[in-house]
Amino acid sequence: MKKIVLSLALFSSLIHADIAYQGTSVGAQVGIFGIGGTLKSKISDTLALKAGFDTFKLNDYEVEDDTTKYNFDLKLQDFTLLGDYHPWAGSFKLSGGMIINNSVLDGDITPNTRGNDRIEFDFNNKHYSYAVSELGSIQTKVDFDPVAPYVGFGWDTSFDKLEGFGFTFDLGVAYQGAAQATYKLKYGAALDTDKRIAEETKDLPDGPQKTAMIKQITNEVNNRKKEIEDSIKKDLDSEMLSLQEELDKYKWMPYIAIGFNYKF
């Protein structure tokens, strides 16, 4: 959020500092990052500064196969700060600047239960089996680099107008680097320290006995978590490395947006 505020302040100062200001347009657009709006100020016969914002959310998207259920929350969100160069003082433009990418992908990988309240799954070609009460799912998160340099081209049919509606189109590419993938084990109720302490000590009065019980439960839970983490960590790291290698292939991010604006 701080980056967006600073970028807007810079955009505003550049507009008001230029004595060749020739009008402002506001618009709406839909693109690869979702639905959003734009603000563009013409500062010469061929140049303009443009800021834009797009967002899209998809929650609880599920995919399931014979052994595993995948549940994802996707948030696409970007803020753009661009300079538009119209070489012939008309609609066609060349653009350059930056995209602030606040997108994130959160997901849960939940192995299907296979009887006797146990989950079984294969990770890195190794078979695992745990009680559902101990291990519920594996959380996956993909974060993107926040700032991506951008170059592109497009059209803005309101650019050479004194006022009125126009059509906008942007097509380009941004260098976002490699997205970062992380995994995290999500434990079941049997390894929820606070829940177990509340249930198992509810009838005990405050005192040495209750304190000892809390310590015992905490140690049992922590030791069991460590056992699970130690047994699965190597293969979990290998799976994460495979995903990271796949993400590394997509350092260049395409960008496309289409919309309309009004210049006044």
C-alpha cells in the first residue's frame, strides 16, 4: 500500500509540475489482472503519464483427482505507473514504466481419506500415511516480485481529442522475475496445542497439577510435530524445488487490457 501511495504522489507531482498540461482522461478497463480504472494526463503533443489499478479475486476454487483435493484462493492485483509516447500525436502509443504486482496464490493440498480416518499420499515418489487428527493438509503459497519493469504498445483514441470518449488498448510484457513458492504443514485437532490444553485441563483447578499438565501436552504436541516435519521435510523440500523450477520459467509476464475513457 505504501508503494502505491508513493507512486500516486509522484504521478500527481509530475502532472502539476509540467506547464504543458493538456487535459486528463479517466477510464475503466478489463485485462489480465481483472477489472480496474485508469487516470491519464497529457503533458505534451506526444507524451502522457498514466496510472492504473486492476484487481480480481477467485476464492475456494477446487480441483480433485483420485488421491488429492486442491483448494485455491487467487488474488490478482496490480498498480501501473506508465509513460505513454504517441510518436505521431495520434492514437497509437509506445509505453514504458512499472507494474506493482500485489498478486498472491494461496492453496491447500488435502489428500483424500482412505478409511480408518487416515490420509495417504505420495510426495516425491514416497508414500505417506497419517491420522487425519494429526495432519490435515499442506498449505501452498506463491508470491510474486512486487515491482516489474514494463514495455508495451497500444492505442488511446481520446489522446488527440480536446474532450470526449475514447477506446483504449494495451499489450506488453513485464519482467517480474521468479515467483516464490512456499509450503507449510497444517495440523489436525490432535496437534492443536491450545485446543488440547483447553479440553484436557478444563476440570483442573489452577495450580501445580494444571501447570504440569499444560507442560506435558505442549511437549507431546511439539515432539510429534517435529517427528512429522522430520519425516516429510526432505521430500517436501524436493516438491517445492520442482514447483520453483517450474515457476522460474515464467519470469516474463504478459499484460493485456482493453477499455474506454473520457477526456476532459
